[in-house]
Amino acid sequence: MNLWRDIKGTFQPFWVTLRYLFKRPVTISYPEQKRTPPPRYRARMILTRDPEGEERCVACHLCSAACPVDCISMQAAEREDGRRQAAWFRINFARCIYCGLCAEACPTMAIQMSPEYELGNRDPLKLVWEKEDLLVDHGGKDPNYHFYRHSGIGVAAPRGGNDDELPPVNIKTNLP
Amino acid sequence: MNDLLLTGLLILIKLGMVLAVLLSMAAYLVLAERKILGRMQRRYGPNRVGFGGMLQPLADLIKLLTKEDFIPAQADKWLFMLAPGLAAVTALLAFAVVPFAPPLEIFGRQLPMVVCDLNVGILYFFGLSSLAVYGVALGGWASNSKYALLGALRAMGQMLSYELAMGLSIVPVILMARSFSLTEIVQAQASLPFALCNPVAFGIFFISALAESKRTPFDLPEAENELVAGYHTEYSGMRFGLFFVGEYLNLVVLGAIITSLFLGGWHGPLLPPIVWFLGKVLAVAFVFIWIRGTLPRLRYDQLMAFGWKILVPLALVNLLVTGGVLLWLGGAS
Ligand code: SF4
Ligand code: SF4
């Protein structure tokens, strides 16, 4: 009985491979056919803007601290109206492993992963992207989120001017 | 004098054509193998260079020729450089005795369509296939690397033990054809190919041919997951290319030998003989590729047990039975 099983096991595969020879390959011929990655696909990062069109990034360095391969660097600066911004912001995509930890760490939702995956390049230096290359003019996955409406009190809106904020308390009235 | 010149010229033309056809067949077999294997695994295989990948062998050749020819520091330099040539040349030479068409009538003279019609053609083929072991063994030894050495050892053990079964499976054919010459063996199969008269011998020869050419399921000498690349681990550039081409030349030659010994050579109805011959060789090559796409690799002890405990005894019994039947038939007539 075992012998019969062995013989069957030797010859049955031939029929399988022969059938597969005439099936259509499942290959996607890449440069001609491109698949559309799902919207949450983790490819290159973008720097988004808030609903008012201002840069979301506040140069807090959290993304660069979270990055396991240390490929984000920036210089923090402050604008005249008090908003913090990055003077320059640089991602080295030649080192990035597209893990998405930076996007998770970001408190302002500034840095987000985008599904754009065609970054291949023969010159590694062309893979170092500056802030101008990374900035987009939309809000990415959550277009309504506005960091300065919840935090950074008194910078973008006057004190007490936000929806979920009470007017400042006059500490003198609390005295006994 | 003029006559001699013409004969010489004809022989040269024949040689050139055989060489060209053989080498380009080997090159395109590589492509065919990659494409067929690809399709069996639902991929396309190489399809970028040229028309649907048709120029891939050329691109591979250019790549191999422009790669660095690296010789390891501790290698036995001369043997290391010699071995790949040995592997390719023995395969090429073995084709010399294979008749690929009936004799051609040209300028009022008979031109046999075989490079050299030796009357001991089979023995010559055997001698060369034993010499081919040297290419592998020396290559593995001279590299001075453990993987190459292990691969070469395996190849030697495997090729020597399967050569025995191979030789024993040919004896019935010789008995039936009453000749050592491949041309006469082909002639003897005009009505019925030997694969049908003696399927057991055919099966044994086919399996041993698989083992001789070191192809799956007997590709232990170059088992990638244990030995990196086996006996040619240390080779690079065109020296590796020679091993590679030698392997595929061997495939063509073994296909041609199987065709001549068992499948009736160039005999066949309707179509011209050369087409039959090429078709049969390609069909054998396809089966080889098909087997590679289907069967996994054996273990080494399984390989040896199969060779010594099944194939050799079976071949001996088959030899006895064939001899007995032939004697009985001969006595009856
Ligand atoms: S995706 Fe990962 S590796 Fe790339 S920048 Fe963000 S944290 Fe660093
Ligand atoms: S992108 Fe986000 S985490 Fe990184 S510095 Fe800007 S605000 Fe901070």
C-alpha cells in the first residue's frame, strides 16, 4: 500500500505542473501594469497642512526621536507670531524603512505616510528630501484636525478663543 | 586532390553547423528552462531582453564575459582553470557519435549525417561521460573550498554509481541491435523504437541520465541550500559559464543519446528525419525540465539506495531476461 502511495505521489505532481504550465501567470508586469496601493499603504512620508493652510509641523523632534534608523533631522525655529516651525526638515529615504513610527509619534498629524512608492533612484543623494519636497497642500488623512485649536494656547487663537477652551480665570477672584 | 579538398570542405561545413546548432540549442535550452519553469510556477520567466526575452542568452553571455575572472588565493591554479573546459568539452565531444539524419547525397558522394561513425560509438560515449566526472571532481578539488569539495565528492559518488546502472541498461539495446555503433542501433529501430520493446531499460537509462546530468531530483552535487552552489561555488565569470553551458550541452547530448538508443533516432513518418530528430531531442529536454519543475531533491542516502538497491539489480534482471528472450527467439527462427 505504501508503495502505491509513493508511486502516486511521484506521478501526480507531474499532472499538477502540466496544468499550471497552461494557466495565466499571476505576475503583475511592473512598469507597464501598476497596482494601486490601498490608501493606508506605508510608503513615503508627506508633511501636511492644517485647515488654514499653515504647516502643521511644530518641530517637536518627536518623529526624529521615534525613528529607529535616525533618518529624520530638522532645525526648530519660531515664527514672529509665535508659531513653532522647522527651519529645515530633512528625511533620508535611502535609510528610511517605512515603519511608520514617525507618523505614529507625531502629535500634530503633520507627518503622514502616503501610498506613493516609486522612489527608486540611482543616486542616493537624490533620496534626501527637503521640507519643500515633503510639504503638500492638503490635510492628508484627517483634513479637519487642527493642532492649534486644542493646544498651543494663545498662539494661533487668542486665549479662550477655542471651542473647547474656557476663558482664562482671573486668579484674583479665587482668593478667599 | 580536388576531390580531397571537397570532402574536407564538406566535413568542415558539417562540423561548423553541428557546433553552431549544438551551442545555440544549449543556450536556448537555458532560456526555455527558465521560461517553462516560470510558467509552471505561474510567473513569466525572463521576458525583457529582446522579443519576449529571446535575446536573454546573449545578454547572459555578455554579462558572464565581462565579469571578473576570480581565482581563490589557495586554489590549485592550473586545475582550477582547466576544469570548466573539461566539463564543456567532454559534453561536446560526446555528440560526435550521434547520427542526426540518414546519409545525405551531395555532389555525387555519400555524406553521413554524423560527425564520426565509430563502430564502438557507445563505448566512446561512455568513456567521455566518465571523463566528465573529472571536470566536476577537479573543479571541486582545485577550488580549495569545503562546499566545492563536498559537492565534487557527491558528484563523483553519484555519477560513478549511476554510470553502472546506465551501462547495464544499454547492454540489452546492444543485444537487440547487435552492434556498438549508434548509426546501426538507429537503423535497427526503423520499425519499432527500443523504448517500446524494452521499456524497463529505457526507464533505467532515463533515470540514470538524469543523475548523470546532475539535475533534479538528483542535483545533490549543487544542492543550493546545503552547499551554496556545490562544485562550482568558487567559479565566476565565463569559467562558471562554461560549467553552466557544459551542463546544458550535456542535456542536449543525453537527449540525443536517448533519442538514438531508445526513441528510434531520426526515424519517423512524414516529416524529414532531421525534424524528427530535433523534435525528439527537444521532447526529451522538455521532460527533463518538467521533472525539474515537479520533483524535489532526494536525500543522499536515498539516492545511493535507489541506485544500488533498485536500479542496478533491476538492470541486471532486465539484461538476463532480454538475453533469454533473444536467445529463445533466435533459436526459434
Ligand atoms: S517611517 Fe520609520 S524609518 Fe522612516 S522616517 Fe518614519 S520612523 Fe523613520
Ligand atoms: S513632524 Fe510631527 S513629530 Fe515631527 S517634528 Fe513635526 S510635529 Fe513633531
